[in-house]
Amino acid sequence: MNTTLETTANPLPEELTFLAERLTAFNDSDVGASERKALAVFVRDEDGAVVAGISGYTAWGWLYVQWLWVDERLRGQHMAGSMLDAAEQEAVARGCRNAWIDTFNPNAAKVYQRQGYQPFGTLADFPVGRSRIFLRKTLSPA
């Protein structure tokens, strides 16, 4: 088989889909189906605009919070905690037993720790001058 190596900053969406499908098929055969399902929580203002939100997914009995954002006007009002509570409740309803999240913002890490998340690893200088902190939490049914 003749092959070429290509590096690109502009991969085609269908090629990324192909990779995702192949890796999913491999993982499913290796460790069982992930039952991956998107999970989002949004806070909207009176006009319906998103002013805070969480985006992530559940898979293999875990909730992963990929993105969590709160508009500056709502910070300090426990909005992140309320959204995490909602995401965790949905994750438990889906059969999840654990959750994880990561951040390189020290203030966000404190918020997550107040929510019951515990650090389990860090990457120094990611980005430079900060550490990326990985946190996890054991979820309990309500």
C-alpha cells in the first residue's frame, strides 16, 4: 500500500466524521458501546438569549463537561453550580456514576471544587503561565 502523510489546518468535515466513526467502531469493539449522548444546559434571559450554558456529553457511565460559560453579568450568583447540578442530575438519570471537567482558570477550579469536584491531575504551562486542572466527582442518585 502506498501512503502519503498530510497535515492540514482545514480538514474536511466528512473526513473528521469518517475518523469519528472509525474510532467509535474500534472503541465499541474494544470496551463496549459508549452510549455517547450530548448534554447541554442553557440559561436564557427574558428575550430567550443564552446568557450561560454547559455543553458536554455522557459516555461509558461518565459525564464530561466540555464547555461551561457564564455571562459576566451573572458571575458570582452560583449560576455555574446550578447548571452543574442540572447536568449531573441528567447524567445520573442516564446511568452515570462519575463526572469530570477541566479548566485552566484558577477561579473556575475553585467553583468546581465547591461543587464537590476533586483535582486528579494537572498539565503545567497549558497555556503558558497557567496549569490545566482536571477534576472529577462521584455522582450519587437523588
